Amino acid sequence: MSQQEIHSAITALADTPVRISRAIENASPSSLHLRSDEEPWSVNDVIAHLRACADVWGGSIERMIAQDHPTIRYVSPRTRMRKKNYSALPFTANLEAFVSQRSGLLDLLRGLPAEGWSRGATFTATTRGREQTVLSYAVRLAEHESGHCRQIEVLVELYR
């Protein structure tokens, strides 16, 4: 893996909170909880989902760094979101938790030596036997978030 790949992953992960903040800048607090028939998720539902992904996938990255090639049972972020009832929480609580988690993950990744990005894990359950590395999981998380950032941007415009 190259320094450019590592830099791109860190940059993309750091960009998510910025994109979300920019998107909601002029949104009314009540509009962040609106849903429609066309879009069943509110902006708060999306941030609750991103928070759950950060919890689950960020936690997996932390385990890959801390342990030698662990076997990790895959946990669905949507299941975590429902069990923790994140969608019922205020938007600001979800956003603050997400931003805090992201800050911690970025601190960890920025301090990781280049060879640490190749540390891996085997994921079981719904992704039986799938091998991942710190880099592949960080890229996966960033790509996933990018699509949801676009979703937030569209929803804010829709409910303006």
C-alpha cells in the first residue's frame, strides 16, 4: 500500500464531519427529523446510521490495530443503530457522538506507522471468512460515508 492510499483514506474520513456540518449549516433543527414517503430516513436517521457504522467499523479497525489478526464476528451497523435506538436521540447528540468517535479514530490512524495499515482480521458471520486490513476497512468506511453525505445534502435541500 502506498502513502497516497493512506493519505487518501485519512483525508476522506476527515472530510465526512466537514461535509455534514456544511450541509446542515442553514437547516432548521426540526427539518433534520423530517421523513417522506420517497425518503423514509430523516437526516437524523442518516447520522444515527453513520454513528453506528463508526461505532462498529471503527471498533473493528481498533481491534485490528490492537490485536494480531483477530477473528471478528461481523455486526451490522443497522442492528446496532436499532438496539441503541440512535434514531430516537436528538440530532445534535448523534452528531456530537459521531464527531467525537471520528476524532479518536483519526488520531489513532494518523499515529499508525505505514506497516500498521496492513494489519488485518478475518470477519465471520454474514461475511464468513472475509479478510480485511486496516486500510481496506478505512476505505470501505469512507466510501460508505460519502454516499450518505450526499444523501444528507439532498435531504437538507428537499426540506428547505
